[in-house]
Amino acid sequence: MAGKGGKSGEGMYYGWAIVWAATALTLLTVGLRLGAGPFFLPMTQDLGMSRSELSSIIAAGMLTYGLTMPLAGQLVTSWGTRRVLLVGMLFVAGSIAGTIYAQGPISLALSYGVGLSIGLALASPVSLTPVISRWFVRQRGMALFVLSAGSMAGIAILTPLFTSSISAFGWQATLAGFAVVFSLITFPSALFVIRDQAPEHADTLSARNASGTPALAQASCAVPPPAAAAQARPLRAAAAVRTLPFWQLTLGLFACGFSMNLLGTHGVPMLMDHGFDSQTSAFGIALIGLVAIFSSFALGKLSDMVERRYILAVIYTVRGLGFFGLVEALAPWQLYGVASVGGIVWAGSVALSSAIMADVYGTRLVGVLCGWAYVGHQVGGMISSWLGGWAYEAFGTHLIAFGAAGLLLFGAAAISLGLPSRGVTVRARPVATAAE
């Protein structure tokens, strides 16, 4: 149990227990959502579907996933994180059962495309970001980067694991095993670990100077003076979505979603089409996530020290170069080299965008705003999931889809440089005083 000030055991800040539970959930949800690649060819062969047909179902799932994000953010506010996670668990288990017994495109679209996407969205980082943002102020960037590392671990661990399991047991049994593991982790995490109510000063109480005094002055989000706080009214969500920083972040997340879901859905098939065997292809994609797990901690530490927008721009730029490198790789050493470099910056775009959102608009709106911004992420994922299959069948090359991802990421880097500096908040107009 957490003690006074959110402490647990002999002084560990309890917020980190929430972060690690959320990270495990993110590993599973993002790992499955971005791990469609190993399932892609076996499902098309077993169900007698073309690449375009399955790509369209996955694209519909990506859109459903994105459209559920604002709902997830709103439900977390009204129901609490625990209930939302449990409902998501039920959706995931039921939808996987429907997918296993699907007999055609319609039943597969309803279960694998729509139902599973709703469940994964309800247990996604968007549902977990608000509670982490409340529990962390001084180390918010690091905490959200650890959550992002869960996404990368999902790619690193589940992509080769899915590939091996499908080869040994088939894709239906692999999905069933996932449903069991997901339920066994989600249920106790939601009931016994996740807590929405954070200490008054969050993690600023855990940072003490040599005399033992809480280092409140180190908080990354400065508290406004009483006079200013009395006059500056916080934005409502409807007003916040009409401000420029929200759309800058959303456009960046569109490019992020386009690229990540393209790699997750078509990365393994693309490499196999280029002559790599299934294990080499899976390891090449997994290596990106493996490197990103470790780079996440360095980027998280850096994001609490320097301007987050500059780090975000570098991430998008290097990632864009990586997409051109992946599609042109001809030998395993080239594939592994590109994957290693790309993995350094593969994590962090969502974490940084969430942290910037909390910095600019405050933690009260971060769940809803991240949910709406993530719609852009999944619209990008929907387009790339469809484009990857259609463009290859129409033109016989993956360069169109992967090249488009690279160009969009370069654009996202340029947009990110125009984001507000740290400490700049967006609020409604001040309330007029009597003197005025």
C-alpha cells in the first residue's frame, strides 16, 4: 500500500508502480495492434483473402481504434481508469474469440477489425496517460517515456514471438494465447495497482534536497502566482482543439501513425517480398523495438532537461530517413544497421506529444485532448495500412507507401519546430478585474 505522499514500501514513490503496470499493458495492446505483420500472410492464405481485402479490414480497425480514443479519454474522466481497463479486457477477449471462428470478410471485419480495436483502444496509452500525468510533474517526461518503452517492447518481443508461435501452432491458437495472457495481466493491474487519485504535489514530494526539504521548485510545470491564477481561466476542451499547438501535435501524430502502422502491418511482408526469410524479417522489425526500449530512457531523461519540441523534430527526421533505408535494404547487415539506427528514435513521438500537451494545456484536459489527437494518429494508420497492400498489388513495389511515410515524417519534423517553448501555456482570456 502507498503511504503518505504516495510512498510505497521503504520510500519508493507509488507512481512508478502505476507506470510499470501501465507499461506492461501497453506492451500487449500496442504490440498486438502493431504486430499484424506476422499474421498478415497466414490469415490471407487461410481465409482465402487478397492483400487488399485484409488491408482494408486492418485499415477499418485502425480507424475504429482512433475514433475510440476520444471516447476512452472521456470515459476515463467519468468512469475512472479501472473500469475502462476492465471493459477493454472484455472487448479484447470476446473479439479474439470471434476472430478465431470468423468465416469470411464480414465476420472478420466485425471481430478483428472493429471489436478488437475498441478493446485495445480502451486499454491503450490514451487511457493510461491521464493517471500518469497526475502522478508525475517533475518527472513527467521520463514517466511517459517509460510508458512509450512498453510500446517498443511490444514490437521487440511480440513480433518475433508471434512469428514463432504462428509457425508452431497457427494464428488462431496464437491469438487465443494472447487473450489469456492479456486478461491475466489486465485484471489484477486494474483492480490492485492503478489508482486515479494522486498525492497533492505528485512526485515533487519525492525529490528532496540535502536537508530533506521537498524540492517543489523543480517541478517542470510551474504553478502560476495566485493573482495570475485567479484571472487566467483554463481552456475547455472545445476551445483547446481550435488552438494551433493542438493541430501541430495532431499533424505530427498523423505522420507517426502512418509510419508506425505501415511498418507494423506491412514491414514483415515487405521484407519477405524482398527476399528475407520470415525469421530474419521478424527480427529486423523487432530490433527496432529492442533498441528503442533502451533509447526511451535516455530520451525521457533528456526531455525533462531540454526543449521537448527539438527532440520531437529529431525523432521525426531520423525516423523518416529510416523508412527509405528499410525499403532499400538488400542484405541482413543493411537491414539490421537501419533497424538499429531507426530504433534509437523510434520511441518517443507519442510520449513527447502527450507531455507537450500536458505542459501546454494542463493535466485536466490531457486525456480528452490526447484522445482526439490520437484520431489523427489512427487516420494515418488507416491510410497506410490500406495503401501498403493496394500500392503493392497495383504497382508491384513497396516504395510508394514507405516513401510516403518518409516524406510525411520530414514534414512532421518541420511542424514540430514551431511548437510552443516549455513553460508557455494556452489559456482562455483573463477575467476582467474591477479596476478595468
